[in-house]
Amino acid sequence: MTDLIGLYGIVVDPIEGVSIKHLPNGRASLNELYSIIDCDYVELSVLTDELDLFVDEEGLVNGAAQRIGCFQVQDADGERLGQVMYAGRGVILQNAEDDSVGFTRQRATAIVESLTFQGMAVL
């Protein structure tokens, strides 16, 4: 398989695990986020100065927590990043001056390897 040129997002799915998804335009539009996360409304959660996490804004009330599960994000030192728990799927993008864009594949892989994603079984 050849490596696609462009930028990538990090998809966190409590059932499927963490994956790196190619973003053809270098960023994910709202419609792409809705499709990836499988929701109608997204919410931004700032994980670090560099990392933005987009999640299902209604995940705790629309059944995503029961269908998909929940997760939290920790850094290499075991420090929790963002909220205590997120319901459903999430997409991590790079915070770049009032915009969220993808990472190079190499950088996305390094981020996945440096973070721990604690999943919670489907409720």
C-alpha cells in the first residue's frame, strides 16, 4: 500500500481502537467530522496547545456512550488531557492559529505512540 500524500487526523473509537485517517483537504470539514464521528453536532475539546479533539457534542444523551463506549486521553506521564471521559468517537487534529488541520503521517503516528487512550466498555 502506498502512503497517501497529505495530512491525517487521529480517530479514537472505543470499539475499533485508534487509527490514522487521511484528510484529502488537509483538514476535516464539519460534514467530514459528522461522518467520521457519526453524529449531528461536534464539540471541540482542547487537549494541549497543539492538539484539538472533536467529539460528539451529545454523546452522553444520544446513546453514543451505550452504542460505542467512552474514552479518555492521557499523556506519556499518565496525566489526563481534556475532560474526564468522552462518549463515542473522537478526531484529534492540530491546533494551528484559529484552525484545526491534520498532521503529517509521521507526526500523527508519533502522537498516537505518545498518548494513551483509556477506553471504557460499552455501557
